[in-house]
Amino acid sequence: MPQHPPGAPPLVSFRDAAIRLGERLLFPGTNWDIYPGEHWAIVGPNGSGKSLLAAALAGRVPVAQGTLTHRLAEGVVDAHELGARYARRGQVVLVSQGEERALAMQYSGFHQARWNASESGGGSSVDGLLTRHSVEAINPFEVLPEPKDATVFEQRRQKVIGLFRLSPLLNRRVKQLSHGETRKLLLARAVLRGPRLLVLDNPFGGLDVDFRAELRAILDQLARGGTALVMTTARVEEIPACITHLLRLDDCRMVASGRYTAGADEASPDRPQTRPLAPSPKPGAEAIVELCSVTVRYGESTILDSVNLTVRRGEHWALMGPNGAGKSTLLSLLLADNPQAYANHVCLFGRRRGSGESIWDIKARIGWVAPELLAHYPPSWPCLDVVLSGFHASLGLFRDCTAEDLERGRQVLSTLGLERVAHQPLQELSQGTQRLVLLARALVANPELLILDEPCQGLDVRHAQRVTAAVDRVASEGRAGVIYVTHHEEEIPACITHVLRLAGGRASEQDYRK
């Protein structure tokens, strides 16, 4: 079978290219062609450069040597000459962590903002971000011809809203969306732009089991319709049927490429054959979390409906449920970010919220990892400073640290195999390594409660095992209780003793040792 249609020019060509990241030149001497009819998956371990290559392909980082040429519109656009303007608006569309960060910073200047706004508060709605002017970033003073059929965009819009299950979210403010709901919105906006080349960086991260299957079907449909797809992933099992070619990276170099056949690549090694039995908590142990009939509403929407949860010392809980089930809202109550805690029975470390403690008294006893931290954290901060900020639960380091603090920060980085990145800016690391840095930040102050919101999202098998091993080690030391949020049951650490499942705002519990 030929590698590409005979005689057809490539849609995209890298020629002896190198990509600049800060002061470094990466991917030296890169040559890569994407031909019509091809759809590529980029795979490799964390730190291999998957996100960087995807960003370069979409014109978000500069090609410093050689050329990157797009033939997506009429004529040829040489990226080396024209910088980031690789093609006409909508021809190349990227969905990545950078887009999530930009959206978060635009509509939530601080990470608690989503919990301090009502449905009637300010900020754009989901519906507003799906209009033609918003999707295509049209200047309000720009005069554009109306489409030949004025209903074309609206018809496509309604179809996309249905495909991505956005109807229940249309009146919600963007700042109030969960991580998974935000990912769906960004994917929908990308599809609405009608791209010729759609570049997706870890597109399945944060999505629940059912919608991951639906997204694979959506991507297959886009591929059949003529959209060229390039995606990155750390999980080979996520690759949709439409993918025709695989590009393997290691240490910011292309090490192998060729046609892809589902199931012919390596088997996924991250499915344990047996799961060790977690130890039984001591009977009658002190409760560190107590929620009694907790209900959270925004306008007419009920997010949590009479939820009960008691976490005792020695217990470690997994929190599961589909996107929009209320997981993020429940965590916001525990993290002292949601003011509706004062209208509910919420006790943390033996004290009911509203009894005089400050939110910083609570945060000092909790370690936290979540996707939204990366969206709001100053990306230029050195990793050691990121870790040290965990002593103060701040998004940035604004106080002097003692020599003991500095030694503890270096120790935690070393435990996770991160000593080499201590002085690198957070933004220069791969997504997977950034998550490990945030885990170090959560552990640095020896918390009594460790809340991990999808800590393995975007991690390859080796790094995911490093995270779960660290969680098991913390649990075995007996100081911290664990609440672990995931959409992947196979990645649940061995220490987990109980599971709380949310669906439609309601909760059900199970003993995970049985």
C-alpha cells in the first residue's frame, strides 16, 4: 500500500526544521510530511515533545531553522518567512492546554472565581462562545459578507451542540464549567471553525468514559468529511479508528513513523492483573471530612443534591462520576473555595465551616493537585518556587522560605525524580512533568488531606505509576487521608479503601476493599 496518494503534494511539510523553546533549539533536522487522506497520532513518553510539536504544527511556537510549509489554502504559505500566520483563519485549529489556560484567565482571573459567581453573574455564557463572531474571532467592527445561506452556520452550530452534549450548558457561565465541560466547549468551538487541519493535544484528558467513546466517533466522522487530524496522546488505547499513521517521539526527536494499524502497536501495560487489598481503617477513627445532606444550587440548577460523605483517618477515597456530575463542586467545598459551604453542614478536621477559622487555616492542612492549577499558575515560575508555594497554598511564591523549607522542596522533587527541573520554568516542561511538579507542591507541607483531581491526566504509563506509587507511600505513612478523582478506574492507587460515585448530583458509596 502506498504511503500517500501518488503525485499528491503534502498538506504540511517540515524540512530540516528546528523548533525554538526559550533559549533551546529542539527537534533539529526534522523532516515530516502530512499528505491528503492521512491522519496522524503523535505518541511518546512525557517530555518527548508531543505538545511542542503540535504547537509548532499549528503555528504557536516558532520554527527557528528550516521551513514549515502549509498547503491548506490556495497557494503556499512558508511559515519560516511569515512567522505564526501559517494559513487563513480557521484553516489550522489547535486545541491544547494553552487554549484552556487562555479561556480560564479570560473569564476567571483567580481560580476561586467560578465558586464566587451566581448564574446571574458576569462573564460570557457557553451559548455566547458558540456564536459565529466568537468562534471565528471576528472583530465587531469588521464588515463581512453574510453566508450565501444565512442558516448554514446555525445548522452546523446546532449539530455540534448535539454532538458535544452542550445543550444543558448553554446558559451556564464559562467560569462555572468543570474541567471536562471546558474541554468539550473548546473541542466544539474548534469543530465549528471548519478546520482543514485539526490539531488536538491530549484531546481525551478530563473526559468521562462515555464521552471518550463519543469523541472517537466524532473524530472518525470529521476524518471522513475531509478534515485532516493530528492528535497527541500518552494512551495508545485512545487512538480512534480514523488514524492512519503513527509518529513516535523521544527526547524531542522523531524516532519512528509509519502506517498505523489498531492493535498492532504495543499493548497497554497499565492494567494491573491484581489489586492489593487496602488495609482496614481503625474503627471509630476521627473524621477529617464530614458532609451531611450537602446541597449546592446555582439558579435553577442543582449541582449537589443531599450528598453525605465522611472520611475518617486511615480511609482513602476515590471520587468518580461523569463530566458535570458535581465532583469539582464537592472538592471546592473541601478546599474552602465555595461560599455555599456556609449554608451547609461541612466539617473539616473537626471544625464546622463558619466557626471562625480562615480559609488559609484549612488550606494549610490540605495538599491539592488539579488541572485548573496549571491554568492559573504563573507559567514562568521556576519549578522549585512552584513546589515551595505549597507551604502557603498560594499560586506563586510571595514569601521568603527558610533553609529547612528549601531543603524540603528539593527533597520532594528528588523523591519524584524531578531534581533536574528545579530551576526550569514551569512552562518549558511537558504536561506530564508539570503534573508531577504540582504533586510535589501538594506534598511539600506534609498535608493531613491530599486531594488529587485527575493527577495522571496526560501521563504516560511510567509517570502515572510514579504518581500512584507516591500516593500509596503517603497513605502508608498514616498522616494524610487521600481523595483521588479519576475517570480511569485502572489507575486508582492500591491504598484506596472507599469509592464515592456521583451522578446527577446524587452520591453512592462502596467499600473498595470488597
